[in-house]
Amino acid sequence: MIDTLQTIVVALVTFATVVAVHEYGHFWVARRAGVKVLRFSIGFGKPLLNWRGKDNTEYVIAAIPLGGYVRMADERDGDITAADLPRAFNRQSVGKRSAIAAAGPAANFLLAILVLWGLFLRGEIGVIPEIATVAPGSIAEQAGLQPGQEIREIDARETPTVAAVNFALLERLGDTGALNLAVSRPGSDALIRSEVAIDKWLKGAEQPDLLAALGVTIRTPPVVPRVGGLTEAGVARSAGFQVGDLILEADGTQLPLWIDWVNYVRSRPDQRIEVWVERAGTRQNIVVTPASVMAEDKRIGSVGMSVALPAIPASQQRRFDRGPWDALSASLNRTKDLVTFTFKSIARMLQGLISPSNLSGPITIAQVAASTAEAGWVAWLGFLALLSVSLGALNLLPIPVLDGGHLVFYGFEAVMGKPLPEKVQLAGYQMGVVLVLSIMVFALYNDFAKL
């Protein structure tokens, strides 16, 4: 119960933050453009809390915290007084209306830039991408990669950390062409370059393991099967597992590594497993039956458990300390990369190159928000920046009812010298509502399928 409440609270704070910033962007520009704002709402539905400011704007916190809106005076929405006509939204120039529509996404991007700037100023630490093993027949082996080498570049992008390697590989999901790699030997800065062909790489894969697909593992301390977390509804919790338990064996099979335990569970959906764990220096017996869940079109076992990751030695980490200007430049570049990646991913999903099952809804976002909050405020702020970029980018899609759809209509108006006919706009909005609701329902379906 406590875990559920914590997840809900963290999710609400996370959603409310990015939504409030988005809507405040619209609100701030609208006010400065001389438009009368009637209501500023965080959430939809029945108001839980509302008050009226000195500007006579009604401020609302509503029951459904999955969005928000700014309602402005507009002749199309009802009668307004003659005194307010000059402040009506529909009477503003195309430039002002476009600025108001673009201000929401712009505010989300600005939030991400500021958060990342603060994190970069604090100092960034990442795991050095030193290769531990190379899988036979893999892309890495074809490229000539060897254990002990460090992955220095992917497609001419520097990869000083494992996170940078993963992000560079993410950008090639579903792609066809040449994957360019550069590595270096221990104690040498000389780059060894290689090129390997990929063809619709990981097309349709659900939650792909990028490093495994490349064919490498990274040198880190061994990840032993020690329980780091338990989901409230998972069978591991009800079976009696506790955080801190060290899993020793299952059905008499020794399990020295976490991946051994994961593979053992995944291969046994709905099958009874007798497990021995070490707890507080003593051996204890637990019996658990993994739940059967669908993943990549097949049934696998799941017990609702996460691993306690070992501490990474300083020798395997790389730290980046930046001054204010370098940190600002890095935050701008990171935000630009995230926006570009979001649009590329949407395009590849529409082409069928990326599985639509990777589309996540509010439940998954809430779970990730809670897990990052447990990992610490730095991890949570990083996720907040990512979510803010995603919200801003998605709102720029050219779908009527979204900010991007409004900007498309205003673009036609600027070119034609007059607005599109009301019937055309109304039909566009109706199609937009259906499309957005369909996407939301599909994302929720994915969320429930992952539970």
C-alpha cells in the first residue's frame, strides 16, 4: 500500500510539474500578447481547488492530472463584452496566435535545459564503456571489437560513457546502412575504426537490449542475484522474498549471477520454483510460481523483482566537471538531441521500424518516475527533463487539437491571407481528438500488458 501511494504521489508531482510549465508557457505569452485569460487549469474534469487572481483569471487544479489547458476569451466560444473584444484570442494577428501556441512546447524545452544545466553544473558521472566480452557471430565481432577495448565513438558521436553508447545505438533502431564504430586499446588514445552493415536493425523489437544486440558486455562488477526491490502486486513479495535477499539456488541449480536468475524465471511461467536465499546470514527456503506475461509475442515468467546493483569502482567511472557556460552548452545539445530523437522515433514507428509496443502511457511513466525518485533526486530530475522534452515534442506534432496542429492552421492562414474554413478546421479537430484518444488508449493497453 505504501509503495502504491508513493508511486501515485511521485507521479502526480512529476506530471503536474511538466504540465504546469507547459500551460504556463501559453499563459505567459498570451498575457504579454494582450489576450484575456479566463482560466488556467492543471488537470481536466471537476475542479478540486480553484481561486481567482487579481487579474480576474480563474486558477484551477482539477481531478484528472493528465494534462491541462489555458482558456482565453474567444468570440467562437461565446459572447464576450465589447470592452474585451480587442483582447479576444481570435482577433489577434497570426504571429501572436502562433507565438501563444508555440509557447507551451518552448516552455517544456526551457525546463529541460535548466534542469540539465543544473545537473551538468553539479558534475556528471558515467560508467566507462570498456568491453568485457564479445559474443561470437555478433555485430561487434564482425567489426573486430575485442575485450579490453573502450568504445570511443559510434557514427562519429563521442561515447565517453555507457549511457552515451546506449543513446547512440538508440538512434539506429530500425535503421539500415553502415554502423561506424571507433575503439581504443587500454592506455592508448589512438582510434581503431571499423564499419559494419545493419539492415533494419532490431526492427519491431520490444524493449531491446542494445548492448546485447551489438554483441558486447561492459566491464562492471558482477551483478549477483540480490533483491533490490519488489513490486507490490508481484508474486515474489507474496511468496516471502525481502529486499536484501541473496538468491543462492533454484531447484538445486546454482545461480551466481542476476542474469542466471532472470533467465531461469523467464523460462518457467506458471511453474513452481523452490528457491534458497541467504538472509541475515542464514539460509531460507522460498517457493514461488512466476506469473505468465506476454513479451515479444511469447509467454515468459515474471515475479516482480528488481536487482540491487553493485557499486561501480571509481576506476571504472568517468566524471565530467563543467563550468557554467560549458554546462549550458551541454544542456542545449542534450535537449536538441532528445527532441531530434523523439521525432525520429515517431517517424520510424509510423514506418513499422520500431515496435509500437514501446509506446508508454501514464502507468509506465508513473512507475519510472517512482523508481527514479527512489534512486535519488538526481535520477528523478533527469527523468523530469526527459519527460518535459517528450511532452514538448509530442505537442508539436501536426495533429489538430495539439499545438502543432494549431501552428499548421496558422501557417495556412499566413500563406492564404485568411483562415481555413470553419468546417475544415472543425473536421480537423474532430479527427485530431479521435487520433489522440486512440493513441492514449493504445498506450494504456501497452501499460497494462507490461504489468
